[in-house]
Amino acid sequence: MPPSAAAAPRKPARGKGRRMPTWLDRWWKIALLVALAMIGLPLAHALFGEVVALLGGAVLFGFLLGRWTAR
């Protein structure tokens, strides 16, 4: 190993405390919600029926909205 490589300081590793920017955090949640509505609701409707799709969608939406807005 060359002496310059051994003496070179290492870059600090990304810590677990590093988070994505707030605006990006918000948009991936919106994209997830849209994807669940566009794919999940028709799939639940086809597999289980209208009542289960509506109630399940309402419960899931309420849970996700509550978790995302809790601070």
C-alpha cells in the first residue's frame, strides 16, 4: 500500500440520523398514496368486493394519514 493512501483521511460514513429533505419526504408519501389508490383499491375490489375495498381503503388511508401527520 502506498504511504499516501495509508495516511489519507477516510470520509465519514453516512450516519443513520441522516434524513432526506422535507420536500422529498412529503412527495414520496404522496406518490405512495396515489399508487395504493390506483393499484390497491381496484385489486381489493376485484378480489374481495366493493364493501371490503371501500372499508379497507378508508382504514388504510386513515392509518397512513394519522401516522404521517403525528408529531
